[in-house]
Amino acid sequence: MPNTDPAFVRDLGDEKVEALVEMMFLAASADGELGNEERKLFLKSAESLTSRLITGEKLEAVLARAKKQLDEAGRDARLAAVKDRLPDLTARKLALSLAIQVTAADGIVRTSERELIMETAEALGIDGDTAADMVADLTKR
């Protein structure tokens, strides 16, 4: 499981942390919409999971930019962009773990969500067995 402690996340730098936030946004908005309540929960989770390195107006700006880029380029292009900004496997696994946590926030990973996670893993260059293990580890309660 990738390290999510504040020092590790802080060492990633702004561009990589913003890529992590975008990955979380892509997972949260995969069903086509991020409603007001979901958005509030997303913002709180994004702040927490990124060790509060991006908060408030800066987080809102990152989110607005991610939405605009998703609308213009599509999901596949944005996943590729996240991968480009996270060149090392450890950071990409962290991104996938954050996406899994967002997807599993309600305590259930549905079949459609599991498929989304596996597609995300493939786009990030993470093999399916590793992704499946990550889902199992992150959804144990």
C-alpha cells in the first residue's frame, strides 16, 4: 500500500499533488455527475487524503480546471495526463489508492466501480492483480 503520510505527499510537489486530486475527481465524477453533497464530501476527502496541501480556493481552482479539461478532452486523455505527471510507479499506485478510496467511500465497491478501477489501473500502467489486491486491502473493514 502506498504511503499517504504528510511527509511523503508533501515531497511529491504541487504538480503531482494536483494530479492526485485530479485522479480523485475522475473517480468521483465517473458516474457523470458530482452533486452538491458529493462535492462537499469530495472536497473534505481531497484535503484530508492529500494531507491538506491543497485546500480552499486552490483546491476549488484545481477542481474547476480538472472538470474543464475532462469536459474538453475526455476521461481517457485525462487519465493519460495524470500518468504523465506521475512518472514513478509509487506515485501512480498512490493515485489509484486514492481513486479506490473515493469509489469505496460508501463502503461498497459495485461491479461497475470495480471495472472503473481496473480501467484506471490499466491507464496508469498498474497490472490488474496489483489493482485487485489494492481494492481488497482498501475495502477491508
